[in-house]
Amino acid sequence: MRLRNIKGAKEAVSQSPYCIMPSEGIKGNWNSVFLNDNPLHIEIGMGKGQFLIRLARQNPNVNYIGVERYESVLIRAVQKMENEPLQNIRFICMDAALLSEVFAPEEVFRIYLNFSDPWPKDRHAKRRLTSGTFLNLYQKILSPSGRIEFKTDNRNLFDFSLEEVKASGLKLCSFTYDLHHDDSMNAGNVMTEYEKKFSALGNPICKLIASR
């Protein structure tokens, strides 16, 4: 999908107090950003930020980092923060392949992956955020008690992800092919923009939880 370029997005993101530059020496020092030692949760491919912002409002004692590759998408979350500021959320514009450059080993307590690009062609499988390549990367920054939560409406991507989790050495804690009709896994669920859209179309939402 081709993203629409938004004029001034790059400049706005780079100047926002809610956005952290990858080169700012924050690896292992996120407590200096938030001025506390609260646990760190991250969402990779956060889009416009609705999911992460709702979590941050609900959980003021957790620090949230939204990772988004494109300024033209991230700018929407920045604008939301300017209208309704929160102290426990920051954004970083970068490729997820560089996560280990900004997060220290075992620094992250939870990783959220929501409706990631399915990269449907087999030759692009390693680009999927639930591929073994990325799962191994997540394990490097995930705390011993940390976990990964993944949601999608794409059944093929979900089946692929289940196999990749098992092959990676992660523990598959739970999974469902119909989240909104699974009382246990749906308890406390925070819906994303895509989740609302696809659910309204009648698409079942799949979810898995994995841990180290």
C-alpha cells in the first residue's frame, strides 16, 4: 500500500516533545525519558496511535513507546498528544529491525503487534513482524517475564505466526481464532482502529500471546 505523503510531517515529528530520536542514547536509559522506573511496553507498527493512547490513559503506571516507520502515519498520533497530553507515552520513528539499538537486553516487559502488514508473497516472509527473524530480535529485548501479544484478521498470517512462535523457542501461552467470542482472551481487550473496521465487516479477529 502506498502511503500518502503529508507535507511537514517529517519536521513536525522531529520537533515534537513526544518523539524520541533513535540516536539520542536512550538504550537502557528510558527511565531518564519518563523520570520513573515504571515498566516499559512497546507497540511496533503503531499506526495512528489509538490503541497505545487508550492503554496509556488506562495504565498511568506503565510507560508506553510507539514504534512507527513512517512520519506520515506517526504525525496523527503526535497531533492527538498535542490535543490531549499524556506523560507516560512517547513515539519513535524507525524501522523495527533496529529495535536492539534503542532497547537494552530485557528492558521491555510487553510487545504489542497489531494488524501488521501480512507481506503475502513467500519471498517477503522474513519481513513479517512475526517471522522468526523478528521473534528472535524481540527475545533479546524482552524481560524474562515479558510477553508478546499479536492480533490480526489475516488467517494465513496468523497460522504462519503460530508456527514461527513454536519454532522460535518462545512459549505459546494462548491463542484464539475468534477473539471477540472468546470470553477469557477478550477480557480487557483494547480495540485498534483496524480491529473495529474489520470486526464491523464480520471478520473474526485472531490473537496469540507468547512469552520467553
